[in-house]
Amino acid sequence: KTILVRAFANLLPQMSKVEILESTRIYSIAGHLDPSMPLIVNRPFREIHHTASAVSIIGGGALSAKPGEITLAHNGVLFFDEITEFPKYVLEALRQPLEDKYINISRANFNARFPCNFIFIGTMNPCPCGYKTDSKIRCICTPHDIQNYLKKLSGPILDRIDIFLDVPNIPIKNIFNEKPTVRKVPNSNAIFIKVSGKNLVIILNKLGLKSGNKKTNNQSSIQTG
């Protein structure tokens, strides 16, 4: 699952000039801009460990506002590996950013609003031991264990996830013995993604909408990914 998600980041269309400037400003404010690379030209991919604090993910600080991982993932991908291992209060804190594509941070000394329009991807096992759907290894989890494991993902969080995929275990020998049946043209995937991205922008502009659930003319928003 993790390998597939990391590969997904390379399938995204290139950023526009506006997106490059947005991401560059964010990384500059956060102090993550590399002097040797003054512009963020590749879509951000932020992989978060479940031990990360809520402040590091959402953003904030005691004395000044600092962008969190959800803002650093703006225009890119935010990846929660083993999402059910994250504290429930951290997952619930994502409800507003996933819906509104920005985060408001209020403290006694300041108020800040950061953009966070990202593709959110999470991976998880079907049960605590990971073998509930395995045909060869017996699952040792009780129904109570599985219920508590899945309870961390509340209804509102699940409502904000558009696509659910079941990834079965594939024997290693099948992966290495598999022979390609179709000969692909070099860079055909990149060309297809680039054309599809341009077509999506044209369609959304005709509808008076922008990608990422952003409204432009009092019209209802649509999910684009």
C-alpha cells in the first residue's frame, strides 16, 4: 500500500505558475525553503508518522503562527500511513481543513489562516493483526478488537473520503514473474495525465468552478479528487 501511494505522487500533473508561487510562499514562511532551490516546482508529498503531534500536523505555535503539515501539503499530497494508529483527536482535527481547504488557527496573541488544498490518502489494515482478509494466515482478532480498531475513523471523516480501495496481498513470485502484455509508449502515462488535467481545468472553468472544491460564483462545489 505504501509503495503505491509513494508512486501516486509521481502521477500528478505539473503545478501551474500560481501553484508554484503559493507553495513557495508557504515553505518560505515555514523556513523549509532550500536556498539552492528557491522555488517549489514539484507537488509536495508529505508522509506523516502516527507519532506526530497535532500542532505539527495542523499548525500553530505558542508565539507565532507556523504552517503545519496540512499546509505544507497544499497543492500536493498528504499521506497518513496506518491511519487508524493516529490519535482520534488528530483525525477529527482534519474535518474542517478537508471540507474548507483552509485552516484557521486562533491563539491569544494571533489569528492566522493557512491554505490546505491537498489530496488526502490514508492506508490501514483490515484489523489490528492485519490478516482478516488473508486466505492463508488466520486472523487472531476478536470482533471487539476489530470494532475498536475501526472506531477511530468517525462518520464525518469517512464522508470526506471519496474513494475506498481494497489492496489484496500479492505473492512476491507473482510480481517478479508477471510479464507485460501491452507495450507502452515511453512517457505515455505522463502525457495522459497532463492532457486530462488540462481538460479538467477547462470543464471546471465552464461550470464556474475551480479544482479542489473552491467556489467561484455562488455555485455548489464538486469533488475533484
